Amino acid sequence: MATRKSDPRRYVRAIKSSGLRIYDPIDVGDPELWIPAPELESLLNRGLQGVSLAGLPLRTRSKVVKTHVCRALGYPVPETFQRTQPRFPGQFFDTYVQKSNNLQIWNQELAATRRYVLIHVSADDLIARVKVVTGDTLASLDTTGTLTQKYQARCIPGDQQTELISAEDTALLRKFTSARIDLKGTATPVSHPRASQLLPIAILFKRLRRLVGTSFKDTGYDQERNRGAALHRLVCKALGYAGYQDVGRFPDIRHQLLEVKLQTSPTIDLGLVRPDSTEPLDVPKIGNKQIRHCDVRYAVFYGRMDGNRITLTHFFLTTGKAFFGRFPQFQGKVLNKKLQIPLPADFFDR
């Protein structure tokens, strides 16, 4: 049974009580009013699944969907929906109704930290599933070459097998870390980070450096997601979690603000967000402080492919703030403005 603090409906109650409109700004991470992506997805599935859009013209369908979104989140329904970008500025998201797996985003670039609410409609025009992802996640799904990774960096292993690039966490994060936390009984890898539940970067390094020399099955160059999952399992176990969980959101180990990268070549794909960005991260505030992308810790593992196995040969750990001090940055092509992204066949089932 959900506790009062973990029940996403508490956000709905708070928004109703606040009197806010969908256009009123909210600080990212506001513990009462900003709805983090996992809870946003849960609330929208609860409020929209089963809604019929049968026989509705496109413009009417769009208005009906946005009306149900307002009600699901506790907002009053406006008399007319303004043409803002994004359409729901307060919670910083856009809605897209999808009957096919071909997502089209016209006349605007993907925004790395904007949330995209993708609403899957069944063959009989019923809303079947809602997924909430960031622009950075959408960019990583493209396999057509329509999009390119905007930011990249280069990883050249040196003589040392393991490198702690940043000896300390960022000043903002440091005050919320604890070396004594037992992760096994505390939370899951995808829980929201909390004060005194974050291991210091030096402890993360001590636990994860032991993975160098470990090998696991290579699922193939076209199975990058499965390759990553194998490494994530090893990381979760090494950190001391009771089990493995991965919901495909940034950062991979959300509870530790830890992003995991597996490199079998020098080019590190970073997507649309620079690791040293001071933009706020879509997690609840900690100690009334907004967590930023630059506060995230990056675990970069370099692996050697040998037949059907990958062996981890090098390990690097850094803060986002110090990332480019070790990994030189270069920039890919600018994104096209008319984007068509084919979503994976199992996208709405994940």
C-alpha cells in the first residue's frame, strides 16, 4: 500500500489546493508541486487509460486529451488552450497522441530536459498507455540518422586501470552524502535520491573499481540496451542494492545520481545535455536545493570485446562538473527541425 509520501496523488491534492493554472511556473523539483516523470506517468495512466477518442476530428481529439490531462493532475481546465511551447509550461511537458509508432515533432528542436508525454491509442481508439520521457531519451531512440547525438566526448584510456577524476562531489551534493548508508534495505536503484542516502563519490569509486576484470556476454553491437543492462546489474550488485532495476531514465542509478556508460570505442555519446550543465534535473529537491545535471556522477567503463564476451578493462568516475576535464568534448551536427522518430515496437510495453 502506498504511503502518503510515496502516493503520487499527493501532487494532485497539492495542485488543486494551490489554485495554479497549467501556465503558472513551478520550480523543477518543488517537493509539493513539481511532479517528477515517474509519478507524472503513473498519474496520467491512471487518469487517461480507457478514454475513448473514437470519431473525433484531430483538433477536437487534442483538446479532449488535454482536458483529461488537466483533470488527472488536479489543474482547472482552461476555457481555451494557449499555443505555448511547451503546451503545459508549469510542468514543462508536451503531449503527443500516437496511433502508430512514428513520432513526429514539427518546427521545433528536441529540448533535452523537456518532458514528452506520449499517449498510445489502440486500434479501437481507446487510450491504452502513457509514457513520459525527456527529449534526451527520445534522441537516443533514433536509429535513422534523422537525429545525431549533439554532444560527444572522447575516452582514451591511460596507464591506470581506474581513475577517480573528481575526488569530491560538487559542493551542493556533498552536504547530502553519507558513507554509512546501507543500500540493501534502504531503497531501490530507481528510487528518488534523498539526503543522507547518497554515497560519497569516493565510496562509489571504491565499490565500483572492483568490477575491472569482470566479463559478461556480448549481446552484439545492435543490442546496446541489453549490453547496458548487463553492466547495470553488475553495478547495482557492487553498490549493495538488494536487486536490479532500470526504467530507462537519466540517470541510470537514480537513487545515487549515477549515470553508467559502457565504452567499447573512444566516442562517448552524451545526447542533448552537457554533463557540466547547470540546468535542473527532474528529481525532487534535496534539502530545498535543486539538483543540477552537473551534480550527477558518471561511471565510465571501458570494455574489450573478445569473441562473445566483453571484459571491463578500465573504469573512470567523475562528477558532471569535472567531466570534460578528462574527456575532451566535441560537438555533433545540429538537430533537424522536422523530426520523425520511429519508436521501438515494445516502447509502450517497457
